[in-house]
Amino acid sequence: MVHFNWTELIPGVGENIHVATLLIAAVIMILLAVAGRFALGRGEESILPANRFGFKAIFEGTVEFIVSMCEMVIGEEGEKFVPFFATLFFFIFISNLMGLLPGFTPPTDNVNTTFALGVFVFFYYNYLGIREHGFGYIKQFMGPMIALAPLMFVIELVSHLVRPFSLGLRLFGNMVGDHTVLGIFLNLVPYYLLPVIFYGLGLFVCFIQAFVFTILSMIYVSMAISHDH
């Protein structure tokens, strides 16, 4: 069975629908950023909390949630990492949501995209660890006992190298499974009201997978910059 994809209509992209979908996700992110700029307003309006439900209220609530998670996982320094984690969360969440739109293939259905995100987080938290501790960062790989340091170093090194794969494969597998199940149920029950239930479940999974990826990234950053070793 051949599934039509709107990205096939993009000139110069052709059959490479994953690249096209990634570009569309980036465009949507830019449009949301522009829309958020206008929604937040200027002057006093931009610093006042939203007094009614709308785009600004949703945006503020999501950012406050990410801020609270950063402070809970990383600590007092967590607030300065909010821009990074907010960008990571919104990109993954919006990419996941594209799978709920008929005729679109979400970027997170491609293992190359999810693995690239995992590698990006891997380099980011290791960079922060080296910046925070210098050459002393390697002590985190040694463990608390000098006698077991060589063994612990190998174990910790393998553990760190596996993280990009685990992050990428977890996100890829869950999103492929979710969108496959959603497609199956929509084909079995092609009515107007019942699919809403499955779309609601799909929306929940999109949020949870973006949240899990982001919270694991926060944990890795927290461990990398921590001095409690």
C-alpha cells in the first residue's frame, strides 16, 4: 500500500520525504517563534502573565514547566540551561506532532534524526562537563575506589558511548510504534468521532516521548557538571 506524502510535492526534494519533513518542522518552529513574539506583546504586556487561555498561556505554562524541571534535576544552575532544553523539547514535540497530520511523515520516524539528536546531547553534556571540571572530568569515569578505577573506567566509558544510541532508538521506536498503531486503528474504525480518542492518545505519546528525551538529557547534564563525586 502506497501512502501519499505532501512533502513529495516540494521541488528539488523528491522522494527524500524525511529531509523535507525535517525542513517543514524547522519552518513550523520559526513560525511558532514569530507567532510567540507577537503573542507575548511588547513593553509591559510582555512581562505580564496571561489573563486568559490562549497561545501565550500555553507557551508560558510550558516554559514554566521546563524551568521547574531544570531546577529540580540540575539545581540552582538549571535556569541557565532552560533555552537549550526548551528548544530541544519543542523541536521533538512538534516533530512528533507531525505524525498526527495526514500526509506527513514526522522526522522522529527516521532513526537518523533521532540518533543525531542523541549525539548532539552527548557532545553537549560532555562539553559542559569538561568546561566545569577541566581534566578532572575524567574522575567521574573512575569510580570512588582507586583499586577498581580501571574496571570502572571501561564500564563508564561504554555506558556513556551507549547513551546516544539509547536516546535515539528509544525515541525512534516509540514514535514509529505509536504512529503505526494509530494508523491501524484509524483504518479499522474510520468514523468521525472514534478516531478522536486515538488522536488524543497519540498526542499524549508525542508529549511523553519529548518529555522523556528532555528529562534524560537534563539528568546527563546534571551528572556531568555535578561536583558530588
